[in-house]
Amino acid sequence: MAFVIQVLLLKGSKNIIMFRNYLNIAWRNLQRNKFYSAINIGGLAIGMSVAMLIGLWLHDEMSFNKTHENYEAFAKVLRSEVWEGNRGVAEVHPIPMAAEIRSSYGQYFSKVVMASTPQTPILTFESKKIAASGKFMESGAAELLGLDMIEGSRDGLSEMHVIFLSATLAKKLFGDSSPLNKTLKYNDTYLNVSGVYENFPLNDEFKALEFIAPWDLYVSMFPVIKNGLNEWNDMSFPIYVELAPYVDLEEVSSLITYVGKSNYNEQHQAYEPEIFLHPMSKWHLYSHFDEKAQIATSEPMKFVRFYAAIGIFVLFLACINFMNLSTARSEKRSKEVGIRKTIGSVRSQLITQFLSESLLLAALAFCISICIVDFALPWFNQVSGKAISILWTSPYFWLSGLMFTIVTALLAGSYPAFYLSSFKPIQVLKGVFKVDHSAAIFRKGFVVFQFCISIALILGTIVIYKQIQFAKDRSLGYEKNGLIRINTQNTLNGKEDIFRTELLKTGLVNEMAAAGSKITDVSQSNPFFSWEGKDPNKYQDFGFIAVSPEYGKTVGWELISGRDFSRGRATDDAGLIINESVAKIIGFEDPIGKTITWSPSFMEPKDFTILGVVKDMVTRSPFEPTVPTVFLNQGFTPWAIVKFNASANIRDGLAATEKAFTKVFPTLPFEYVFVDDAIALKFAAEERLGKMAGLFSLLAIFISCLGLFGMAAYTAEQRTKEIGIRKILGASVANLWAMLSKDFVVLVVISMLIASPIAWYFIKEWLQNYTYHTALHWWIFAGTGLGVIAITLIIVSFQIIKVAVIYPVNSLKNE
């Protein structure tokens, strides 16, 4: 036994010594060929950096909501319903639904918690006034959300007049002092701070939850909520649940399908509501539903696949550079292989040696990539809207890094190792060895593949930016410049005339109007509109916005027919203005003076006369059709829309507006948003995609060009004597440049011919996601091709001309 152990130890020590020798040889080769080693390591480092950045981004996306301690049992209650043949999914329910679930199916749930929609009150402590976003939630919310309590305990919401604050909000209100048991003002209600919880991370559903207050307080503060406790027609409240231990979600979801259905009135029964559970694990990446209410891929999941593919391709491009340069320089190492085989080295040893060299280069590249990623992360986070950091303390990160390096080394070094180790020593040592023609074909094929990927990414980036510009050039239907919106915290009604008068006194404000929605959104919609000739079996949802008479003048909408609202006409309260989309739907040749009836289930039907038709305004996504919208001269108007004079200084206008606002609303903070800034935010997702795709495209083309630079240098080096002879025979530098450049240009042209139809197909599929999208013009492909050819010529020309201008005698003197 001892002998066997000694043999194994001896064998193991020999393997270690041999591996160390391989690394020493690899290090000497690296130092001997500094130029090509720099290209290999640099290309691998950039490829690894891209893959690492995308890997960290993917980790963040895949770990959404996973900080919740009950992640696997957490779910939302969703509602699928058919409205006259059209199925949709919503996550809001009537107030009695939560109690119905508890009473009928309580044994399947540990917690059932109803919540309000996000509230944005003014929280006041002493002289500080802050608009915060939070929710009222039923008992058990703190346990359900798994709040990480900094001060207080999770049962601190058991009383009515209390509130939990996030750590950030507590800091804003109370500074460094403890907020526990201190009193703040919620609008006009005094509440005691009973707890402070750690902020939810950015990759969490509840990241914007700055405060939590008891549901009973919500009921007591708002009479409309109290009156709706038994109302099944007001579907406005999300419900969250935690499954009981060992309960299957799919089974429970099928059991609760028709819970509460018997309580809906006849009108809602016609919509066929079906209740089901949506697990937290699918909230982020699988949040969209198709027409059959089956889970469909969401935009985040599309980005996950897109960036994952880019990361793999870019890393593969770097590996191709390694393969190309290693096989291209095979003649330089052929004698080494021949001698080693002659003195007894077997092929497996040579393969191990070459893979060791690849591993050394990959390890050096990985170390450099860590530095690149650490340097690039602040910018990358800004572009991607993330808060990603390198997971320095995670053993999984370093284990993944080790595996990542080994896989990259094997991927990059496997073909060169098997190719170089296949040389026949007799041919090499006799001097009759010639590089296998198939290796050259492989190298050219790899170059073509590299540029196919690079060209496709460039084309995609160009079209993304073209699509963004196409949407930005779309007519908004109103004038956005000099326009701001002000959140009056639901206190504008009754004071809009006073505020308007104060603003007009400044001489800096052209007009002011009250509105029920932001200009850049339609927050309310309703299917309960009817008109003469409407098909009773056709479902039609209209957005509707309550406005004051000056709204049209303030936003500068374009009146197509009829007239605008007038403050001097009391009958305008029974009138409405429609946009072009509504006019097309109702189908009247002349809609002015026609009647539209509004008959929601909670009030008596009311007739409205059409006063005017305005041009469609882009109020939601600039990439989608305009929302059919009606404007009423009555209703709830929490937003103030202010238009500055064209000649007014914006800074002076804001100061005057704030002064007037503080005078009329002394208890509210002055919070405003420029409408053009709000519009810019609607392009954020596409611009983020464009910036990231642009960055990765540049890196991909850089890696490809880096390999091309190395290949051009090697080609020029190999053909130095040929170039000298041709110059003696009369060839000019231009002739030599054209001869040597042709091969590289042909490869790029082939790449363009392969990449263009593939890119065209996928780009066309992506554009189909948008109703309004740009066209795919031929010049995009032609321009990209010419640009890549120009870059190629610049890269190869440097090396070719450097050799071509050498005096022929110097090229031939070592013969």
C-alpha cells in the first residue's frame, strides 16, 4: 500500500512539475512575441469584459425580488376577463375580494393582504415637507414583504394612526435622529412613526415603497373607500398572498378561478372574470399575457436573451482572434513541434502544452477584464439604470470566474492545440513542411464570421437609433416647449381659478389649465360610452380627461372642427371634445352636435354633446397608436398645466410660479416637471437599448479589427521578400497595396452579403413590436458595408504600406 501511495505521489509531483514547465514555456513564448501576445490578451480581455458586464446584468435581472424570504410562496392575485370578446388581464380587484378569498379558501394561504394603489401624499415634520410614495396595506403586510426592520418591529402597524418609513425617507425627514415614536403629518392627518425599514433593492417590485400605513387608516381617511367596502364594481386594489406550506400554486390557482363571481352585477358577469395567481418568480420577466391570458414573454425577458446572445458572440469573436493568430503563426512553431516529437513528446503532451499557453493568456486576460469592468461599471450602471457591482465577496463569482477562464481557454486554444500538435516532424525538419491549406480556409472563415456578427450589430444599432428618431419626429399634437405640469396633491379643485389669476398677474405665464391627467398620459379610461349606431357587440374603451376651459389654449392643441370649451358658457359642462381617433370610431360624417352617452354602472346615464374635434395628441407611448380620448369640462382635476410666455425667461417664470403656488397652496411643496422632459423619458428604454447595443457593437468591431490588424501584420511579414522582389521588378507601392488589400476586402464583402439578409430578418421582426416604426432603407446596409470596408482598408493599409515602402535590398539581404 505504501508503495502504491509513493508511486501516486511521485506521479502527481511529476505532473505538477510538467505543468509548471508548460507554463514557463508559455511565458517565454509570450515574451518572445509581445506584439501578437498583446493582441491576443487584449482581444480576450475585451471579450471577457463584455461577457462579464452582461453576466452581472443578467444576474441582476434573474435575481429580481429574490431578497424576499418567502419568494417561492409569494404571489399576486390577477383577474382575467372577457369584455365583449376581448380578453385582458388586470391586477386590481374590488375591496371585498380579499375577505372572500380568506373566508372561502383561507386554508391554502398563510397571508392574504389587500393594498391601495400607490399614494403620493405630503409628509410633514416641523418645517420639512416631502412628497412620498407608498401604500396602505392590510395586517400582515410587514411579514408578507419580509421588511428588514432597522427600528421598531414588524407588528408596529397593528394600530391605526401609525406609519412605517423607509430608511431613505426617514433620513430626509428626521436627519440623523431616531424617528421612532415621533409624530409627522400625512396631508392633514397626524401619524406616529412606529417603524423604519431598510430600503428595498433596485431590482425589487417594491423598490418605490417609501412608506407603509395601515389599511384601516385608509378606510377612515377616505369616505369613498369606506362606502365601497362592500362594493364589487370598483376594481381598484391589488391583492398579494403567501401560500401555506406544501400548497401547490397551480392547484390553488385553479380552485379560486371563480371566487366572488356571484357578487358581481349583471354587467360584470358579462365580462366573465376569472381569478388566478401569478407567482413572484414571474413578475419581472414574465409579466405580459397573450389574448388567452397565458403568460407571455415581457420586454425584460427579450432584453435578457438579446444581451446574453451579444455576450456570447463578442466573447467568441475574441476567441476567434486567438485561433486565427495561433494557426497563422504555425510555421514559426513548426520546428519546435518537430524537435519535441523527435525527442519523444507524444501528441497529448503537446496538446497539453498549447492548452497551458491558452490558459495562461486567458488568466491574464481575466485579470485585465476585472479591472476594465470595475472601471466601466459606473458608466454601465448609468446607461442600464442598474446598481450593479462586482461580487467581490461571493465565492460563486470567483468559481464562475475560474470556470469562465477555463472554458474561454479551451474554446480559444482547442483548435490551435490540435492543429499545431498534428505536424509531422520529418517534413518539418527536412524543410519541406507547408501549412495545411485547410487551416487558411478556416482562418478566412473565422474572419468572415467575425465581421458577420460585427456588421449585424452595427446594422441593429443604426436601426434602433433611427427608430428612436422616427418616434421623436412624430407630431405630438400639442406644443411641449415652455410647458410644465404641477402636482397639486389632489387639492386644485376649487382653487384653480385663484391659482390661474395669480399666475396671469406675473406677466410671465401665458395660460394655466386644470387637468385630470398628465399631458403625457391618460390615467382614466372607460368602456361605458355609447352613441347612435354603435354596434352593441363591439367593445370600445375611451380614455377620458377632465379639463378646465383653458386646457386647449394652454397645451396648444389643434382644433379640426367645431369649437373649444368656453368659460362663459354654462352649457359646456354637458359638452365634450373628442380627438380624431374617437371621431373615426363613432363614424359620424359630421360629429359636431351629436350626442355621446356615458353610462357607468355606478351612476345614472348622462348625455354629452360633441362640441369639437381636435387633432390626435400623443399622450402615451410615442411608438403606439393614439389613445381614443374624450375631454370633459367637469370632473376631478389634480394637475395644473402652466404655459410660459415665449419671451419669458424660464428661471424667472419658475420663480414667479412657485411664489404664486406657495401663496395659494401654503402647505404643499412646489413640485413641477417640464413636459418635454417627461416626453424624453418615454424613449428611455429604447435609448438604453441603443446605447448598450452601440457600445457592444463598437467593441465587437474593435475586436474584429484587432484580429484583422494582427492578421495583416502577419501577412505582410510573411510576404516581405515577395514584396521586395515585386518592387525590384517595377511594382509601385499602390500596386502592392491593392494586391495585398484585396484579400481582406473580399472577406468583408462576403461577410456583408451573409450578414445583411440575416440582420434584415431579425431587425424587421423587432420593428414589428411597434405600430409606428421606421423603414428599412437599402442605404443603411450599403452605408454600413462601405464603412466597414473603409475601416478594414485603414487597418490593413498601415501594415501593408509599412512593409511596401521598405527598400528592396533590406527585404532580401537575409537570403
